[in-house]
Amino acid sequence: MGQVSRIMLGLHIGSMVFGVVGLLWVLPNPDFVAHLSEFGLQIFAWGMTGGGAVYIILGAIAVALYGWQTLGARRLLTFAVPSILLSLGSELLGTSTGFPFGHYAYLEGLGYKIAGLVPFTIPLSWFYMGFVCYLLGRAALSARSINGMAQVVGGITIGAVLLTAWDFVLDPAMSQASYPFWEFHDVGEFFGMPYRNLTGWLGTGALFMAAASLFWRTEPLQLRRSQLLFPLLVYLVNFAFGATITLLQLGTAFLLPTLLAILLGVIPALLLVSLVPQQPQSPLLETPMAVSVTK
């Protein structure tokens, strides 16, 4: 399963590269599109209509396989179910009432919309990015012998901040670039985003991470540094995807939110992984199940 998860991660990254090339180079050059072969036009049309959904689905599958192998079915499912259901509820509430993200609406390109409002891929995105953010936080705290409720609360806090930092580059890329996937109806005080969009991200992430923590309890999460390279890579490539589109399409005016995302997300993620030792902390970690479970 480990090899399959890495293959899916590779496809996830490849689909994002395909999307960046399409959005930043192919679409702005109609002459290039006009000279494509019939097969090339079919690939181009598929990429523009379904590419956004595919990269999210691939990311969710890759992280789910990684979580199953590394943490086991119980921890994976008790994070996946709350994160998907609660984020979907938050998104449905947001697109219907404006709370907690502000007034906004999804456009096309991210798949079938649940209740005609929220693409089914959006909760999957919350799941896989929320999972890697929460995992980085709790594993680092466990490695520093911060256990019990301090580890739980710290993991939720760190995870929610990492997740929100990613949004600093994701939202501009997806809502203000030349080919947006959603649009805000409120006046955006923070680089086109309403401030409550950021607090909505922070609150939604903290909510489903707290729900998952009720199932994960206060068990230490002892992992090797090498086992955290997968979630770190997922976080970094998704940051790079949003940052590339934001900076190249929207320009240096969006350098500040990008730098904030680096300061609050990328640098802490790298530091968190560096806090985890290279070698297992317990003989239990020599088994394929990488989590030491103590009750």
C-alpha cells in the first residue's frame, strides 16, 4: 500500500503541474490551442473541465492510503468522517448564509455540486490537507514528550493554523485569477478575501480536528521523521500550486499573503518535521503500524 500511496501522490502532483501549465500558459495562448491535434484538443478539454476535481480526488486517495498504512484504519476513519461531514456542513452553511466564510459561490470545474452549492471535492480537500496539518502538529509535540491534553490542544491549534496559512495563497489563486473556481460576493478587505473567510477557515479546521481528537484521545503519536516526509510533501506541493498561480497571475501585489503563508505555514511545517527524530522512539515502531498506542 505504501508504494500505491506514493504513486497516487505522484499523480496528484502531476495533475497540479498539468493544471498550472494549462491555466498559466495554454489558456492565455489561443494560437497554441488552435494548433493542437484532435487528441490534444480532447486532452485539453478534459483537463479544463475535470482537472480541478481530479487533482483533489488524487490527493485525497494518496493521503487516505498513507494514513491507513501509517496510522491504521481507526485513526484514518475517525479523522476522515468528521472532517468531511463537518467541512461540508460549514461550506453548505457558508454558501447559503455567508457564515462563516462570507458570501461566496462556487463556479464550475470542481465536480458535481452537493445541493447545487458545494462541489463534492471540497470536503475531500478539507480532509486531506487537514489530516496532514494535524498530523504534523501532533507528531512533533509527541516527539518532544508533550502528551495528554497539551498534545491534543496543541495539535488542533497548530493544525488549524497550518491549514489557514495555506488559504492565504489558495483563495486568491482560485477566486481572483483569470479562470476562477469560486467567487466572493463580499468586499474583500484582505487581498480580495473578507477577514471572516480566514476566521472561518481557522474555526472549521479546529472544529473537525477537535472532533477527531475525541476518537484519537490523548495517545502519543510516535512517528519517525521519514514517515512525516509524505504529509510534509503534500503540504508543500499544495502550497506551491496556489502560490505559483497567485504570484504569476495576480502579480507582486499578492506577495504579502504569500509571505504570510510561508511564515505561518511552510516554515513551521519544516520545523515541525525537524523536531521528530530519525529513529523510532519505541520498539513498537519497528512494526508496519507506526503508531504506539498506549491506554
